Amino acid sequence: GAVVSQHPSRVICKSGTSVKIECRSLDFQATTMFWYRQFPKKSLMLMATSNEGSKATYEQGVEKDKFLINHASLTLSTLTVTSAHPEDSSFYICSGLIAGGGPLEQFFGPGTRLTVL
Amino acid sequence: RKEVEQDPGPFNVPEGATVAFNCTYSNSASQSFFWYRQDCRKEPKLLMSVYSSGNEDGRFTAQLNRASQYISLLIRDSKLSDSATYLCVVNMANDYKLSFGAGTTVTVRA
């Protein structure tokens, strides 16, 4: 299957700082990438759909000014958690969608574990 | 009501045992169904798709019951390496979004 990387894999930051997470499709072009958040023992929750060259579409309840998404190229999407607070501590996972693929063709990154102190 | 609901478990079974669990989904318009596997602190990985007629992949058997809106996964001859959280995933027609259940934890003991 296709490979998606995320960086960093783990980050610990102080409350009030901003954190940027990168999601890269390494061997395919992803016109669409998805950002998920997973709290312990909970399901993955879709936060937003990121389309290359256009604004992201956020799910209900997700603050777009808090979670800034940029998808500037076909292989890179970034999620910036602005002014992070302890309640933002979570496991953030991205996935890339292969162009023309069905829902099966989403490939997940290894995730970024964010801890806000 | 959650879109996808699963029994969280845990299911603790000995090696070689058979374990089965279900998942229910709320939207009757759901089109595609999958089981993913997620190991602790890792990303989910596709285990298998679930087809209307039921399907098997080695020791894993998936069933779909559209009338009752549930999906099942059965694992035969459990291995230690089957210990993981199994996520039920549902997709709507004409939409790339995936809806995940919270997962069923299976622990296989020696």
C-alpha cells in the first residue's frame, strides 16, 4: 500500500503555544487528505477534509481558527493547533486519499501524539 | 446516537479459541463497510472489507446484515498476534468520509 508519513510523531508543548503537524504522502499524490483526532479508548473522529489548493472543510464542532489546515501541494498537508490547551492533548492522525480511489484507498499516517502541559 | 457502535470488550481468549463480535451502524444509507485493526498507539490498518454476501480472509470472517444494520467479525484459531483493537468502519455512498466505531479490544493469551 501507499505510504503516508507524519511529523513529529510525538510533541509535548506548553499551554498557549502553537504546534504544527505535517502529513506527507510519500509515493502517491493525495488530492484529498483527512485529519482525525482520537482520544484514549474513543473512536477516530474526523476533524476536517483537506483538499489541495482550496480551503479545508471542517466537521461540525471543530473550530477552523483553532485548527488551521493548509494543503499547499499534492503531497503535503499541515495541521496547526493554535494556542494549544491541555484539552487538545490527543492522537492526531492524517490519511491520504489516492485520486480516483474509493473509500478503501485511504492510507493512514502513523499519527502524532500531542501532549499539552 | 453514535453512527457506529461497538462492544468495547475486552474479549480475553486463549490461543486457538474463536472470538466474534458485532458492530451496529445507524445510517441505513451506509454503503461500504470495513474492519480495521489498530494496535496500541498506532494508526489503524485495513483488515478487510465486508461484502453483502459475507467474506472470509484466512482465519477472519466478516458478515453484513443490512436489515438489522450490523456487521460482525469472527476470528478463528486465535493467535497471540491477533491481540489488538478492531475498529468497525462505515462509509456512505458518494462520500469519502469514514465513520469509525470506538473499537473492540481483543486480547489473546498463551
